[in-house]
Amino acid sequence: MKTHILAALSAATLALSACSDLTPEQRTVAGVAGGAAAGLIAADALKADDDWRLIAALGGAAAGTVVAQNNQSRQCAYSRGDGTYYTAACP
């Protein structure tokens, strides 16, 4: 099982590195698809039932969307440590 997960993550890394010339909409779609796939892979690795697989896919899609939009805007959110956040340029 670990070999399958490692292979999938390696393939995803290579696929995402080819996304430099995408439009913002295409980048968002790629983020949604990649995040959902990562959520499903994680749920499968944890041997989750079908309900949790759906939740993991939805959560992964949401996270993938945020990452794609942050990459597009070059703005990241940082925690101040007191429960508040600020945005600044990503490193």
C-alpha cells in the first residue's frame, strides 16, 4: 500500500510542476482535482469507509482550491499566534 501512495504522490508532484503556464481558472481546476485525489488517497490509506472518503475528497478539494488561489495571488495567510491572521507575500 505504501508503494502505491508513494507512486501517486510522485506522479502528482510531477503533474503539478507542469502547471506553470495555466490560466487562473485552469490552475483552480487542477487544485480542486489534485486536492480531491489527495483526500481520497489519504482516506484509502487510513482504510476509511465510504462516508469518510467523501468527506476527505471534499476537504482535499477545498484545500486544493485555496492553495491554487494563493499561488495565483502570491498572497499567503500567516498566524500571529493570538488567533488572528494577516496576509503577506508568500515566500
